[in-house]
Amino acid sequence: IDTAGVRRRGKVDEAVEKFSVIKAMQAIEAANVAVLVLDAQQDIADQDATIAGFALEAGRALVIAVNKWDGISEERRNDIKRDIARKLYFLDFAKFHYISALKERGIDGLFDSIQAAYNAAFINMPTPKITRVLQSAVERQAPPRAGLVRPKMRYAHQGGMNPPVIVIHGNSLGAISDSYTRYLTQTFRKAFNLQGTPLRIQYNVGENPYEETAAQTKNKPLRRATLSNRIAKRENRKDEKVRNSGGKVKKRQVSVKKRHQS
């Protein structure tokens, strides 16, 4: 996607220019890997960030190519890197290449990153390894409590490709914070070398069949067995034994053996 060929939003007046923006969006949706081409001689505009955000929302693997890098000064290079870090901070998973298309500099590394991004987007992650990575991440840093509830994660598995999706199962996962989700995302990305592709995490919250019963029990008043109640129950059991024996109470015969003294 060559954003240098797309005019800024305020200047898109002609039908041809509007059509080029639409075609750029359609190309992102149809691609497996999108290459976002930026012009190093121009500042990063809001429309550049919008197109990059659309690629992220579409879940497309992404490689960034900053063109015309050979035609700018060292000071300008530092400025453009700071501008990229500030406006395209959400593309931390993508590989950046500073190239010169005219002089064919940096092109070889660009195609290597495209292939790596494609492989990451269509990776097949085994469930046992995903679960081990999850358990290790929780041991290092447990999810914070949300009030009186602490989320519990049991296991995880892959739920899709392009982009990769990891589905986590557990209890009270709706209380997971965005910061902890970012922590898990970086952990999985590092464990499976998922550079160049977005990674989505979904939480599958299981229903607790005892939740309603526990709530009902909680609302019931507490009953305490007092001493008088226990005595009354014991006497009732004695009376029942007497009735069953025809009104006669059998006495226990206890034989005591006397110790003979020699």
C-alpha cells in the first residue's frame, strides 16, 4: 500500500483520488501480507496512521517500508523515526525497513520479512505448548484481582489463522484488564516468534453450575444447633427406643471381674 500515492484526507476531492483510497482498503482486505510504503521525505500523516490501523483491524500481516531513505539527512532520519514511534506505536509487531526503491537498496531484507510475516500469520501452534506458555506467564505474573474476584486461567488453544487467534479458557476472565492482555500477547509473540502479524486473544468464560446454588445458600439464614436442641433430640431418640421395646427399657448388665489377691 503506497500511501505516498494517496492524497491527504483534506485534499481528496476528485473521484479518482477517492477511488484510490477505496482500492487501497480493498487491497488490504484481499492480501495475506500488506507492505505499507511511507515517504521518508514527508511527515507521517493522520491518513498513514488510518490506513495502518485499518490493516491492523483487518488482521493482516504487515511490513513497513520507508522509501527514499537515501535522499534525506541524518537529522531528518532521526525526526522520521521519532514521528513513526509516536504515530504508529500500535505497529510494534511489524518489521520496519528503510529502503531506496530507485537504487534498490534494502530490498532483499524486505522480501525476507514478507515471507516471515506470512509464516507467522499461518502458524500452527500445538495446544500443549500454548497451555505451557500460558501457565508460565501466569506463574511469573498472575492477573490482578477485580474487586473480590481473581481470574483463573486453565488452558488455551489456537482458534484461527491469519491472524493467529489464541482462545483462553477459565473462570472470571471477563475481569482481565487490557494491560494484562497486552502482557499475554507479548509473551505468546515471543514464545512463537510471531513477528509481522497481529495476534488476537479471546477469553472463553465457562459457566459455573454451582453459582446459582451458592447464591441461594448465601441468602438463607444461618441455623445454629444450640445445646437445648441437641438435648431434646437425644431425649426424643430415647423415647422412641422405649416405644419400640414395648415400654420396657433393657438394662445393660455389666460384669465386673474381681481381681483375686494371692
